[in-house]
Amino acid sequence: MNTKSIRKQLTGLSLIICHLSFSLALASCSDFFEPNPKNIISEDDAFDTEEEMYKGMLGIFNRMQEAGDQAIWLTDTRCNFLETTANAPDALKSIYNYEPTQGNEYADPTCYYAIVIACNDYIQNMAKYHHNVGGLSETAQANFEGLLASALRIKVWAYLTLGRIYGQAYWFDSSLTEKADLTDTSVFTHCNMQQLVEKCLTLLEQGIDVDGKHIDAAKVMEWYTWLDETSNEDAYAKWQYLTPPYLLLHSELLSWRCCYLDEAAAQPYWQTVRDDLLSYMNGVQTGAIKVTSIDNSAETADYLGFTYQCNVPLSTGDMGQNYISIFSSTSDVGNKYQFVCGIMYDYANHQRNRIVQYLCPTYPDADAFFLQPSQYGLKSHNPDDIRSLEQGMVLNTLGGKPAVTKYYYFYNTESTVRNYQYKSDNIFDIEPTVIIYRGHDFHFLLAEAEAHLGNFLRANIILNMGMENYIADREKAQSGEGLPADWPKGYASWFGRSGGYGNNGIVGAARGTVHQLPTSAAEAGISEDRLKQMYDWALADEYLKEYVAEGKSYSYLCKMGERWSQAGRGSLTEARDSVVSRIAPKYTSAAAQAKVRAYIAANGYFIQWDLKDAKQAVGSVKN
């Protein structure tokens, strides 16, 4: 059997990325979550059948699974909340202690480049097959664009992830079947974060042409029409969650682009972010846009209209269950609330990650428990916050130790008393979903945009207590009459139906601590730019509370650090100090805090992994 590999030998720094096997055990056409090892695609040939168009996409999903938990171990370890235990591997402790990351297995970007290569290979195989076959069946032709658009968005997500973590990446569109030196600019383009953002935006906005057919990256693949001739949409609902959506990818990339532009130049892009997000959220609320649900029960249907409105129901009967259901692939938990896109696993079919092992003190044993909440992190939530240790929804005490439990331990709402239990009787088969996007992403991006557009009141409401607590007359607000005159009418739909749940804001939905921020620069006696900076860092502080152990919070600090050291907004030293001030207090000794400060002052906040000294060719190796 032929396999495709990529080997990069970087002299001096001894980085080796080797043996990335691209012959994958792929799923049958009935279900990605029930893989059939006999379905293997040869990487040396173009697709031979329409079925391989489908199987090739499964290879990409497989690569995403392999990369799923990597960002958690690499970035959350360096962020404000988690600390390593005494039993953690030395390599993980090294990351935590801000020691050099070059060559560290947890810092190796190979898994993300593997996704890029898989996407490139898939696009080229699809082009060859489309050309050689001369004409696809009606069903295959109808899904040709959706499959390729999915691959494009996953490629963009992989590069965005590389940029958020490392601040740089090598861009290439080849499947690397021929040897090519990393210094070959006809194949590889080294990009800093600003350049990488532009590359990603260009690919998303312009799409690509494949065998004379234009592929729009926004095209949504309707998986059930491909997988089930009876078009049983409900049976394949999970598939709709596997590919990052265009809207959030595009909006996040625009928010990064705005880091490198002055405020005047950035205004049109912030306007796009605000208008696009608000339009979509309004469409979901009013029913004009359909949202697929994994659990299509009547209860879920009642709440679907509020999926993206920071209104996770917090009533006595369902408190906590709805919030933590976001983080599991288990069908009986359901991913019902605020889940937009994620990497899912099925233990029974050998699809797994290390989340439960690393975060749970009781499984498989205490020696395998590597990451725990720091005392500094535990103090970041007030006792009433559902994300606090006291409430037990996201954090809890197991085996006498505080732990991040949202992925595997939950509040049993059927009990008359607060009763917690593992999500499965067999803890070893709990396979958490690694979230790519969820409902709160809409709100953080929207609040960023409104603040940078100078709409501080709106940003404040979204960040803090939400629409329901701002405008008391729900019926008037729903008609649009209760909104301030200068507000977009799309906000009218942010109010709950009679007896339903309305927008509670990012802080309000979690019973968090309100951020005390001015809503007018003039009234506060400060410049508008200064107020924008205050909102950005307040959003960062709340982001750190909301995205614990999801592999995203540290990167949000990096984004704010970039923004407030670019385009004349501030100095590099000030920006790095702002990042350090949110991380260093986690370390209990003055010496450790000084080490964090010195490291970031000298190297910046991005993870260091140097590719510039590459000398040996990149190519394919036959096994």
C-alpha cells in the first residue's frame, strides 16, 4: 500500500516533521462515525469513483480529529487559568514554564500542516476526477461545489489556527507530491500574521476555479442529500457541524485584519462584521434562516430561535445542563445549545482525544492528570458564576482536587437535588467535542465591531447584561419601537417570545461579574481610541473566563496584543505588558512571574517555532 508523507528537516534548530501518512482508514458512506478500514484511497491517483469524492473529505476530517486537542495543551497551558500538575510530562511543564518551545512535541505545528496538505490534495484530486470523468451524476454534480467549499474553509481554518498560535505560517497550494525546498518561493510563501490573514481572506472571498467551474467558499454542503437518497436530514444533522462556517471564519479574519489598519481604514471592515453577524442572527431569530439541530426534539425547536443570543437557559430545572451540553459528542447530551461547529469523536470507532485523561483527576488515574485550575484562575469567577468552582457546572472537585469538568462531568437535571455525574457510566468512552465555533463567538465579535464603530452602549449591552435587561418593554422592543432611533432594526429580534428566553448578554448568561465601562468617551473625559482599548481588554478578560480549556483564549490575548501595538495605536512594550499582566499572576513565585515577563518581552506572545532555516527538501516518501 502506498502512503504519502512529508519530511521537513530544518538544520540548526533540528525541526523534523516526518511521516504524515495520508492513506487513511475512511468511513463508509453511511456514517463517518462508523469507519470502515477497507475504504482507503490511493494518494498516487486521481479519484476513480464518485464515492471517493466523499471518502477524500473524510480524510480531511480525520486530520482535523488528530489536531483537535493540540491547541489546548499548547496555548491554555500558557494562559491565565491552567497549571501543570506534578505528573505532567516534562514537555508540557516546559510549555507552562515559558521555556523555549523549539522542538517541543506539544508545540509542533505538523498536525495543522497535515490538514492543509490533505485539503490541497483533495482539491487537486477533485479537479482531476471532474476533468477525466467528463460528467458527474446529477447528485455528485450538485454536491461538487459544496465538497470543495468545505475543503477551502477547513484549509482557511487550519491556516488561521496556525496564525493565531504561531503568528506566522508557510502558505502553499501544492499537495507536495514532488520535492520542493522550503526556500522555493514558487511553492512556499512565508507569511507573518498580517500576510496570512490577507491570504485567508482572499481565498474565502474569491474562491477558486476547479476544472472551469467556480467554487464559492461560502457554499454550504447539504450532507444528507449526498449521504441518504431519502434525504433524511435529521439522521445526518451531525455532519452539518463538521465544517467551519463562512460567516464566523470571515468575521474573525476581518477582526484580525483590523489589527493592522488604523481606525479610519478599519471602519468599513468593522461595519461588515457588524452587519453580517447581525443579519444572520436576526435571520435565525425570525426563522428566515434555518439552523440545523442535532436534537430535533420539540424542546430544542422552541429554543433554536435563540441559539445565538447569549441566552443559555438558566432556570432551576435546566441550569448548567444546557451550557455544558455544548462540549460533548454524546448523542443523549445533544449539543443543543449554542453549538456551531466542532471536531467530534466516537470512542467505539477508535476516534479519540486526550481531554478527559489530561483534565480529569480520577481517570484513568491520578498519574495521568496533567492540567488543573490554578488558584489565580479559580478566583477569576465570582461564586454565583455558573463557570465557577462553587457552581460546579464547568469546574468541579473530583478526588479532592479542583478540575475542569465541563467536557465529561455534568449536572443531572432529572434529580430533585443538585446531583453531578459523568456523562457516561464508562468514563473511558467519553469523547468531548473540540469546539471550533459556538454561540458566544457571535457576541464577542459583534461587541468588538460595535465598540470600534463607536457604538459603546451596544457593545456594553452585548458584553454585560444583554437586551432583556436594557429595554424592559419586550413587546415594544420586538416591534422595533422600543429600540433607540439609531439602532439597526435587527436588534429587535433579540427579545424572547412570551415565556421564552431573551438575550442576557455574555456576562448575564453566566451570572458573571459586570464590567464597569463608560458608554461615552466624552462623558468619561477620555479619547474615543482610549475607550475602544478599554473595551477590547474587557472583552479579552471575559473571553478568558468563557473559553477555559478550549484552545482559544490565549490567542484572543494575542489578537488584542497585536491590535494595540500596530497602526499607531500603542507601543509593543505596552501591548506585551497588557498580555503579561493577565498571565503572570498565575505563577506563585516572583521569579516565575519575572520569567514570563522577560520571555514575552523578548519573544512576543506567539509560540516560537522557527521554520526560516529550512534546508532540506519537502517531498513525498513511500512506505
